[in-house]
Amino acid sequence: MLINGKNFAAIDLGTNSCRLMITDKTGKCLYRNSIPTKLGEGMYAHMRFTPEAIERGLKAFREYSVLMKKYDVGVCRAIATASCRMAENGADFVQEVRKRSGVELEIIDGREEARLNLKGALLNAPENSKYAVVYDLGGGSTEISLATNDKFPKILYTVSIPWGGRNAAEAFGLTDYDRSCRENLAKEIKTYVSDFVVKSGLDNYRSSCCLLATSSTPLRLIALAENWNVYDRFKADGRTISRVKLDEAVKRVYAMDAKERLESPYIGENRAPIFVAACTIFKTIYDGLGFDELTASLKSAQDGIIKELIDNGKTDTFCQNGTRQKNFNGPGQNR
């Protein structure tokens, strides 16, 4: 059972970054940060994590373990997404995380990833929209969902696309802009999006539906489109931007060379090798969905996890999907 006064933590391990959020029992954020682990770097060729990527990932979890002790975390849910699902040594990595940091990492499927992202993203949805389409562009996969926008949101249809910024950049040769490579990736993504539009019956919901996009790509594109001096993800959170402005921002990214992307305050060293591919996926999806504007959301899976931990802490020790909440004790402890 939960202990009164203990704080909550959510960890979301993606293909490119590992994110930690810590709140108190009311949901007030005490700490939020992201470490660029680049776990999926070099994975595509052999579908295995490289030793260098594994060490970066383990280092992040050791740092987060120390932080969770500092912030008096009592309960944590830590999830791993596309890269751990795909890598042959993904399960081995999970075991090492537990051994080295005490964090019990759970590999989730695409539908659970979509569900958690939905819970977080809907915190930015307009109240007058009865439905929402949410898409989350990750480093190794992209989830698109149509759902109800109410107190108990229900996913009406979802798809997990096995391409994200990191693996697409490597597979399609898009670390730098190349028109032919961009078109090949866009063609691949279009197939999934067209299928989603038809099978979800999106046109039947469109008039009362909003479009939400999680991940850092839309947040960064908003900062670029608005010509802010710096990239501020918190300032971009919840902002709505027109498709026309997004198109202009994407064109500016395509026109940059590697040095310009590296030095851009909106992109930077970690994102520079994957941002052309990320923008290609992102634009292909919003073009295919056919909305005139979208709302960018920093709130995503972490926020969904925290909400469930708090809600379930008032009753029992189980999350809504049936998984038991994990007490956090740190490394070397049995749970």
C-alpha cells in the first residue's frame, strides 16, 4: 500500500531520451527532466543496443535513482517503449537497469504507449472538442489514436507505426536532407496514415475533433516558427499552431545544413542527426490527417502515469491497466 507523504515518479524511456517526472501526492511537479540517452543509436543495423548506448542508458537510470531518493519517491512506474520492444537484447537491458539502479522497468506495447500518451495529451485538449486525435512521434515508433475527450477517455482506434526519428534517419539515410530519401520515408508513412483515416472513420468525427501532437518535435517547430530566442518547451506546451506555419518551419529545417542544425537553438546536438527524419514523419502525418491546425503537448505518457498513480493511490495499489504500482527502494532491494 502507499505511504502517506511519499512522492510519485514516472519514467518514460524512449529510443532517444529518458524522461523523469516527480510530483507530490497532489500532482504538483517537483522535478522534470530529460536525458538524451540515444539508446537506439546504431541499433537499426543489427536490432541490438550497442555497448555505448547501454552504458548511456544505465548512467541515466543511476542518476534518476539518486534523484528519486532525494525527492522521497515512494512509488514509481517506469516504462520502456519502441527500442526495448524491438532490440534483441532489450530484456537483458531491463535486467541490468534493475540490478544497477533498483528501477523496475516495464516494456509496454504500442497500445499501452498510446493510452498513456492520450491521458497526458488530453490535458491540453479544448473542452469543446468531443473527440481528439493524438499522435506521438518517438525515436523508434509513432502512435496515432482517435479517442473520446471526456473524463474517462476511450480509444476508438489506434495504430503504432514502426518508425520514429532515430530509426528512420538511419534506415532511410536522412541524417541530412535528401529529397529522394525524404520522399521514400514519406511514402512509407503515408500508407499507415491513410489506413488510419479510413479504418478509424476519422471523417465522421472531424467536425468535433481536435488534433494534438506530443513529443519534442512539435514543441521545437513552434519555437522555430515563432522565432523565439531559445527553445522553451514549457512555453510551447499547449500552444496551437496553423498548418501553414508548420509547413514554413519544416521548410526552414530542410534548408539547414548539418552545422546549422547543430547550432540551432531549436534543434541542437542531440536532435541534429534525426530532426530531418522527424520532421518528415511529422509533416506527413499532419498532412494525411487533414486538420488545419494542431496543439503541441509537452504533457504525454509521464503525465498519464502520474495521474493514474495519484488516482489509484486513493484506493488500491493497481493501475487501471492492471499493472501493480512499484514501490521504489533503490538498488539492491527486493520488491
